[in-house]
Amino acid sequence: MAEAIIQMRDVNKWYGKFHVLRNINLEVAPKERIVVCGPSGSGKSTLIRCLNRLEEHQQGSIIVDGTELTNDVKHVEAIRREVGMVFQHFNLFPHLTVLENLTLGPIWVLKKPKVEAEKEAMSYLERVRIPEQANKFPGQLSGGQQQRVAIARSLCMNPKVMLFDEPTSALDPEMVKEVLDVMVELAVDTGMTMICVTHEMGFARKVADRVIFMDQGEIIEENTPDAFFDNPQNERTKLFLSQILH
Amino acid sequence: MQNTIHSTPNMGLDAKIIIGLRDRFFSSIGNSILTVLSVWLLLMAIPALFDWGFTRASFYANNAQECRAAGGACWAFIGEKYRFILFGTYPFEQQWRPLVAMLLFVAMLILSTWRRLWNISLLALWTVGLATAAILMWGGIFGLTYVENSNWGGLPVTLLLATFAIALSFPIGVVLALGRRSKMPAIKSICVVYIELIRGVPLISLLFMASLMLPLFLPEGLTIDKLLRALIAMVLFAAAYVAETVRGGLQAIPKGQFEGAESLGLSYWQQMRLIILPQALKIVIPPLVGIFISMFKDTSLVVIIGIFDLTLAAKSALADANWQGFGVEAYVFISLIYFTFCFSMSRYSQALERRLSVGQKR
């Protein structure tokens, strides 16, 4: 069994008095695809945001690709180079063109020369099927296109792990499919390690190696997709599934 | 009375004009009253102004009495005094030097607005340009007689103070704004104290303090040039206001932008320089340019510490015993000069805003 690329041990986090993550223990193997689901407020977004230090955990340890996540800025920056993130609201940079959005990280963080960075960026834009938008600004694109640019932007950093924080939740229904297709292709073609917080259960069934259910800060149940959806063990899991699969 | 006639495409042009005028100026009782009032005010003011400024004005006169005889504006006063107002006590025969230096300055400012020059060549341009201007103003080499800067005056002094005050206060203000938002308590406190102290006092008192108190703090024998002291005071003053304005812009940036930048692994300064500050500064261009325009006009306050800027030069020109009582002409003259510069800054900022909004609907 390969060394886990992500190890979370007894991770606890509080927002003031509110205990948002309770004793999280999670190991993610390389190339594994994990879908995290759960009701609103269960801490799933907080969980993955702790993995690239957008949130800080107060107790326990998180080790990403052999580096422990602490307050040490060098550690944090090293980890962020290996972990890419796709946000619910895209977070593209509106004052830069699509191509500039993609090449920013490679040029300034990975220190690649501009020509090489642009070539790679164009190839990723083709992978997400919007190469013709390279010189447009994000504000001129549709939501689905913007999210695909965001995915390409993270991919340009050649990360080892991709985190997705509800990537399709802010999209119109007809655009959800185009983004999910890109994510499926990513999983199938590249073998990227993916941790995805989503409500798209069809996606989970198709792509996930493991589905994790969270409620009130705890991991309640985790299983393979078929076992999870067809044979949920915990009462809370059954309740959640009955609410979303209608 | 209900007007039911509206403009339609089939009407002739004259009908459309009349209806357009009616809709704009006479669409209601209140509107009609305002229109009549405005026209009356304009009829009172403009012919009188035109009469004073052009019809009865004397453009050429040998002395004050001749000039006043016509009863209108005495532009001959300006003709007589303009060199003094513009160049102050700079030696008369050498005044071509500040003229060339000023033209050079203005040329550099105009060239700096050209976006294609926004790289290292801009630095080169200003280094060479400032060196040339310095040689022209001070002299002492290349056969030019030496003119110490206490003899400089008028518009070159105003331009110099304003340009350097604006250029230096801007980066300092940005750093202060970032410092005030810092999580490190020491840095944050220093920035807060500085900003609140400076904002609590008028520029005049800062100029006084710089002029009188600064020499007391310096070691024996070391003096700072008076012009430099005034410049320091103005830079410190403007930086506080720039800081607060930029801080407002920073607050307007959604948290997602910071997170997007962080998730790419950019360092703090890379995030600020590449992502956050470009967006924040663009948002606050209107109030920022307002601060700069105010600073340009605030240079007139150096009158208080005896520096010969454009305003003091105008004031001194009025002290001439042979040409008494032409205050209006003098101040109209310098107002036009101030207006030219300030209005240009305002127009440039609007053009800049338009150019930076390409592709982003706002």
C-alpha cells in the first residue's frame, strides 16, 4: 500500500466556541478519488480548506505529501504548490485575461519562462475545451466556462492533489454537466488524486473510490460508492440520502 | 394642461427639436421656473463677465492709471508681471532655464501617461530628465551660473513640490495601508498611530513643524534645505490620506480573491502586487486622484514658511507700488494655471479608468 499522500490525525478545529471539526482521521492514498458529502454546516468545506491552510486547525496533525502543515510559511507555500483548489465561486482574477490567469502561478511560483508557461496553459485550455477564450477576460465568460478556466488554472501548477469545494453548486443546471465531464476526464485520464465536496451523487458513483459522509464536524461513514448508496449503515447517513436522492 | 404630443419618427427635425426642448426645460411648473431662473442668472453674469474681461479690458498699457481708465480688467498688469509671477526671484536673464526645465517636466509627465512606456525605460526617462532639470535649475556647471534654490520661485517650485509630493506619498501610503491591515500588532499600531496623528493636524502646522522643529532634532551642523523640509511635510501629510483611501479599496476586494491567490502558492507580496493591489487601486482611482489634485493646490500653503511658490509670487507681484489694486487679475491668472494642471489630472484619471475597465462590465 503506497504511502498516504494526505494524513489527517485527530484533527480538531473550533470557530470561537463552535466545534466545527471533531477528531477527524482520514488517510488519502495517491490517485485516490474521494467525494465528501453531508448536510450544510457539517464542516466538509472546512475540512478540505484545512488541507491547503486556507483554514487553520487547532489540534491534531495534517501531513500532505510528507510535509506537515504548521504555521511555518515555507511549509505552507510548499504544500500549496502541490495542492490545487477549485472554488465554488471560481475566484478567477478579473483584471487578467484567461491566459494570464493560467500562467500567473507557473511564472511567479514555479519560475517557468513565459513562453513555456503559455504553451502549457494553452494545452490545458484545450483539455477543458475552451482554447478560443484565451484572450478574453473572465467577466466575458459564462459560469461553466469560468469554472473550467479555474480547473485549468489549478492544473497548470501540476499539483499532486486537487481539491474541489462544491465546484458546480453555483452553476446553472445546463452548465453543470460540462464541468462534471471535465472532472470525470481528469479523474479517468490523469489519475489525479481528487477530494471533492459536492452534492452531485451521479458524479460520486461514476468516479469516486470512496464516499465520505460528514455531519456536525464528524466523519460518520465512509465506504465505496456502491456500498454507500445502496447499503448505508448509519441512521444519519440514511436520513441524508433520503433527502437528496429524490 | 396635459401635453399629449410626443416625438415620433415621422416628424420633421424642427418639430422634434421643439418637443425635445419642451420636455427637457419646460416639462413641469417647477422645471419651467428653474429654466427661467437659470437663464436670468446667465443673462446677468455672462455679459457682465465678458464686458469686464474683454470689452472694457486693457491689454496694453504703460502704467496703472491708463489701465484703470477703461474700467475693465487690466490684463496689461499680467503682461507686465507674468515673468515675476511664473519664475519668482530667479535671475531675470537666466529665466529661460526654469522655463526649459518646466517644459521638460511637463513633457516627462505627459510621456509617463503612455502605457507602452510603463517599464524600465520610464525609470531611465525620469533619471535623465530630472538630472537635466536639476542642472538647468541649479547651474554651476556647463557654463551656467549657479542659482541656489532659495532664489527659485513661481511655477517651477509649485510643479516640483507637487510632483514629488504625489510621487513619494503614493508608495508610502500603500505600504501604510497594508501595514494597518497587518496581523502583526507592532506594525499595525505604528501605522494606526501615524495615520491618526497626521490626519488630526492641518497641513500648515506640519509645514511649520517641519520648518522650525526639524532643525532642532538634527545633529549640529547638519541642515536640511528648506524646500526639502516642505516636501517632507507634504509627503508625510498626503501619505496618511492615501493610506486610508487605499485601505478602503483593499476592504472592497472579496475574500475569494485572496484565497484564489493563496491557493496558487503566491507569497504575500506576490499576492498584493499581482492580484490584490491592481484591483484595489483601480477601484479607488477617483478618491486617490482627488487627493492628488488637492495636494497640487495645497502647495500654495508653503507661503507660510516663506517658500516662493506660484501663489506667493502672485501675492508679491501685487505689492508693487506702481501697480496697485489688480488683485483680481493676478488671482484669475494663477487660478487658470492651477485649473489647467488640476483639470488635466482629472481628465487623465477618467481616461485611465476607462482604459482599465476593458473587458470588465462595471
